[in-house]
Amino acid sequence: MDMRLLRYFVAVADEGNFNRAAERLHIAQPPLSRAIQQLEAHVGAPLLDRASRPLRLTGVGRLLHAQAVQVLSRMEDVEAMVKAAATSRRRRLVIGFVASTIYARLPELIRAFRKVADNVELVMVESTTLDQIAALKEGRIDVGFGRIRFEDPGVRRIILRDEKLVAAFPIDHPLASGEWPISLRELADEPQIVYPRAPRPSYADQVISLFRDQAIEPRIVHEARELQIAIGLVAAEEGMAIVPESVRRARSHDVAFRELAEPATSPIILSHRPGDRSPELALMTSVVARKYAEWGYDVPAALSEES
């Protein structure tokens, strides 16, 4: 969608009046009305209830407004980040990460990096693995930590490790406790909460594939936007979820975790641009290799080569 049209639409929605919105945008009212009509034609549905005073959003209009505000805010963040990079004299490393890696010791890696690179400005950007691919190729981030396997010649990926997956239940669920690992077949009739809702393919597809590999069609009752919401829904007894093992360190008072009988893992992947020889990237990969060795993980050979 045209970003200009989105800005116009948000202004009209916020002001509830075309004239005030036109004044706010410093344009005349007729071209503003035509712009909103153009956006409605593109969407294929009315966005405003023009009979109401002040103007009210239709159902489709409310949906678009919520998304447009996020998109415009993100564009402002990008603009600020680029301007800061242009004026900053400090070295800079921008890291993209999926939310679930916060549980998988990413904060410890960031703290270790800061200790040895106090002259480097570190910027953290939460984004999906697919968004990280585009951001790396466009130069908006320098390193990505994600979970989705992908093939793209414009991005180099290093699988740091495969994290075991576990079943998460409400604390009082009948299956919340047990002496032995639980089988996916025992979960066939359980209401499933998967995440993220979009974009796809995603971690949700990994979980769905686990069940389908056992000829089981999971009974999905919620598609949450992110891991934290999924775990919150589990605690609220809305269903159960398959999550990375590291989550159990952060949420145990109202959610119970059980090992899975079937082998099930999710990779943690470090990605960067091929041929990037920056000292910041080399320092980050060396920190990851050192911390992984300290934690007793196998250090990927590719990681040692990078550092």
C-alpha cells in the first residue's frame, strides 16, 4: 500500500473530520477525500462511516487503522535509526532477534558482548526470521537470531544448536505431571495453542509438522501473535502448547512442562550477510563461540571459522 495514503487515512481516523485532517496534513480537503477513496478502492471496502459525525471507522477501517499505525511507527523507527547511523561516530551493530531467543540465553550473549565492546553502539530489533532475511539483505540489521531454516544465497546462516521442545500445560491439567515423557499421540485431542500467527512459514508450522509426521492433525484453538501470549493462554487454561525447553526457566509458577517422547527440536540460527568482515561481527561470533563453550554446548565449526 502507498505509505502516503496510509498517513492520510490515519490522520482522518484520528481527527474524525476531513477538514481538520487536511489542516493537519497541510493539504486541501478535496485531494484528501480522493486519496481516501483511492485507498478504499484498493482495499475493496469502505473504511469510514461518512454518515456519522464525527466520522467513525468501519470494521475494516478499524483493522486497517491498527495495522497502519504500527507500520508508520516502524517507518519512523527506521528513519531515526538511519539518521542516527549517519551522524554517529561510534561503531554500530544492529541485531535482529525473534522473541523466543530471549529465553534461549540471548540476553547473556548480549551482556558478554557489551563487556568486550563498550565502544560499539548495540541496537536490538525484534523481528521474525523472515523479516530478518530481508533486513540483512537491505542492510537494516547486521546479525539475526532466528529459528526458521531457510535457503537464501544473500544470507549466511549458522545453526548454533537444536533446542529440545517440550509440552506446556496449565498447572492443574491432568497431563501436567507424569513420570515418563509424553507422546504426541497422547496430545492428539488436546486443544493446541500455536505461534506466531503470521508471517508463515514459522515456528507454528514446525510444531504442526511434528504432529502430522505422526499422522495426527492437531486441534488448534488459538494462533497467538508471539510466544509470551501463547504461554499466557496456556496458564489461562485455554489449551496446551509445544515450546522450546528454555521457556521453563522463565515460567514455572502457573505452567507445567513435560518432556516429549518423540525427538523434537527447534534450531537457533545466527544469520549475517555473506562476506561481512566487519570487526563487530567477528567480535559477536567470537563471544557466541566462547559462551557456548562455557555452557557446555558444541561449538559449531562454522562459528569458529567466522570468529
